[in-house]
Amino acid sequence: MVLHPLLGIEEVPAVEPYLGRVGEVFREFREPDSGRVSYGVRLLDGARWFVKEAVTDHARESLARGWAFHRAVRHSAIVPQVHRIAVRGGGWAVVMPWREGEVLYCPTRSGPRGRTSPESPLARFRALPTGHVLRAFDRILDAHLAVEAAGHVAVDFYDGALLYDFARDATHLIDLDEYRPGPFVLDEERLPGSRRFMAPEEFVRGAVIDTRTTVFTLGRTVRLLLDAGDEERAWRGTPAQQAVIVRATRADPGDRFENVHDFATAWRAADGRLP
Ligand SMILES: Nc1ncnc2c1ncn2[C@@H]1O[C@H](COP(=O)(O)OP(=O)(O)O)[C@@H](O)[C@H]1O
Ligand SMILES: [Mg+2]
């Protein structure tokens, strides 16, 4: 029996040399301080895969969380973690199918003007006809309906978790490693994440993080994506859509939609589509 070089292997001594032996590493992602190193690898059969390895304790913890999340949640827009390989000496590497596309924003690679310079992926995305943006958001929303149905809540969702394929108009969700079962009580100073996507309660130790928090993040996501610029001064949607966002992003969680399902129903009604 010939084992698949990634899916059929349970343990390797070290990730990078192993990938180099079974294929060609054609991309490497090393973000300083993240504790994670990822590789794009092309196997001899031509198939491309994405392999992410955690190299610090903190990163291992988050990768383990991500693995549990992917056991619980499946959706066609969420790039799955299909296998994990133990690394001798401790730790894991997770294997995901490679997806074509550009991450809309990357704090390290995109540079200081990563959200504003016209050639940045986010600016190009914002310049697309609104139908593309609405379709992309609908995929994000649909994925979060699956997250909610599985009893999980969003943590650390931002434009860096969106891989958009401009050629095929396809949206993929990556890097959801901080998602977790909810509701839960925040036992730290704050949650990880990009401030502009985060609800106020994510900065309050002892606060309850639940589906209303996810609603806030999704409201912010569409507010930011459906704007021609980065300063929220060039809204491209309708007043009805804006009204749904206002309710989704109220400071007091009690004033928001109760869950993603209710938000999605209101959003799709405002969007002129049936729920
Ligand atoms: N399945 C994938 N296919 C292709 N590229 C990917 C895939 N997943 C992630 N990437 C790319 O790798 C980068 C790092 O992945 P990410 O999951 O964000 O790692 P980290 O946990 O270190 O933030 C992303 O910004 C994206 O460009
Ligand atoms: Mg990332």
C-alpha cells in the first residue's frame, strides 16, 4: 500500500525537510512573532497543499483549538484542516487544501498602506462591482450560520482571514484558529483580533462572548467591505442595509440581533433576497 505523503503520514521528525522530500515547497509564510510557519507544497502528483506548523507553546495551543474547531464545523467556504501530523519532539502541523486567492489584508506583508494603496488586495476588492462584494459577504454569512449551528463563536475574524480569488470570484475563509465553543466568559484582558472588527465586550475581562459578539463582527465586516474606501466615508450599500448594520453593531450586546440567524434574515431581507 502506498501512503499519501501528507494525508497518510502520522509523524515526521521535522516538517520543512519532510515537505522538501515529498514535494516542492513553493511558498513560505513566516510572520514574525506569530509562532507559526506555513508552507505551500506541490506534491509529485501535482496537487498543492497548505501546511501550517506551530513552533511555540502559544501557537500550539491555538492550533489545537483550531483543530477542534474544524472537527466541529464544516462549510464549503471554510478551508478545512483535513489532517494533522505530529512533529517529533512535540507539536503538530495541520494540512489544508491549497486555495487560489489573495488574502485581503496581511499585517506583515501588506505594509503600512496595506488597506489603502490602490494596488492592495483590499482596495481592489472594494473597487469591484457591489454584486461581487455582496456575494462574498453572503458566503461569509453562510459560513457563520454553520459556525453558529455548531455552537461556536467567532474570535479574531478580520480581513486577514479572507482569501479572495479575483479570477474566479471565490471567497475562502482561512485562519479561524481562535474560534471556539460559546458562549464563554472572557478570562483575559482582551481577545486577540483587529480592533475595527471587535465588539466592546471583547476588551472586558469577565464579559460574556456569544453569538451577539459574532453578530457585531459580521456587521463590522460588511460595513468595511461594502465601502469604496478605508475611512467609512464611502458607503456603497443601501439605507436599509445600513440600518441592519447599525443594529448589529450596537455597543450593548442586548441591543443587537440575538444571533447570526436573525442577523442573516434581516440582512438578506434588506438585500432584497428572500431569507
Ligand atoms: N489554504 C490556503 N491556501 C493558500 N494559501 C493560504 C491558505 N491558508 C492560508 N494561506 C496563506 O497563508 C498565510 C498565513 O496563513 P494563516 O492561516 O493566516 O496563518 P497564521 O495562523 O500564521 O496567521 C495567509 O495570509 C494566506 O496568504
Ligand atoms: Mg493569519
